[in-house]
Amino acid sequence: MMSMICNIWDDFSLWVTGWKDLTYILVMCALSIVALVNILGFLKGNKFNKDKKPFKWVSLVLTLVMFAIILVLALARI
């Protein structure tokens, strides 16, 4: 089981390192921009309805998923 997981990680790492530098930079920038826009939208909240809690939990979860994908891609590139 463990060797299969390591094999999948090795294949994924080879796939990511096979990307050209420009492709890698564009993918990382796009994911980073989407994550930052989501976290800013989450922190800013709803400015029209001040009485209710303005938190949008879907936005926070999406941001965390984006940051996790960025981390996995960065670790695979090393």
C-alpha cells in the first residue's frame, strides 16, 4: 500500500517537473490570485447587511483548498 502511494507521488512529481517554467508560473499565479481574492472576499464580508454575520464559509473552504493545491504543487516541484 505504501509503495503504491509513493509511486503515485513520484509520478505526480515527475509530471509537475515536466511542465515548462512559464506553465508552472502561470498555474501558480492563477491559483494564488483566486485564493487571495477569495480570502479578501471572506474577510471583507457583506457591507450591505451589517446585522448578520457576513461570513461566507464556502469562500473560506475554497480558499483553503486553493492554498493546499498550491502547497502540493510547490512540494512536487522541489
